[in-house]
Amino acid sequence: MTLSLPTKRGAARERILVQAETAVLEKGFAATSIEELIAGAGVTKSAFFYHFRDKNELARAMMERYIAEHDAMFADILRRADELHEDPCTASWSACGCSRR
């Protein structure tokens, strides 16, 4: 089995996203500059713009990354909420294989 290591290009994108998350959580999105992110991630300005068209695209990528990382957790929370709020009559009918009309 062959494991694929992150490409240098992919690693740079990930470093930018990690740096952005840290900076945004610390002081907010508006107060975080692209220059600060490229310095912290150790990439060039052109590398930043290779991965992200602008700061808004970076924000979108940060949200997508957050959602992807936490998707399983959200699914579990919603599943547990459904279980806790399920109507006992419906649960009983479903457990016995009956349908309620």
C-alpha cells in the first residue's frame, strides 16, 4: 500500500489555513492581514494568491475546512438530538416494525 504525502503546494495551503485560523481566533478576520499570514506561514505573496484569489476566498476555505473537520461531530450531535427528542409512541411503533397511519 502506498501512502501519498502532502505535496509541497498542498502543505503551503494548509500552513496558510492554520496560520489564518490562529490569527482570526486571536484578533478577528478584519484585523488579520495577508502580509501577516504569509510571514507566519513562511510563503510568498504569490504563493498566497496561487491558493486564494483574495481574502474572501480564504474565509470561504477556512469555513469549508472547519465544516469538513467537524462534520462527524455535527452528525453525531444531530443524531443524538433526534434520539432524545423522538416521540415515544413513534419509537414504540418503529421498534415493533409497525407503521402508524
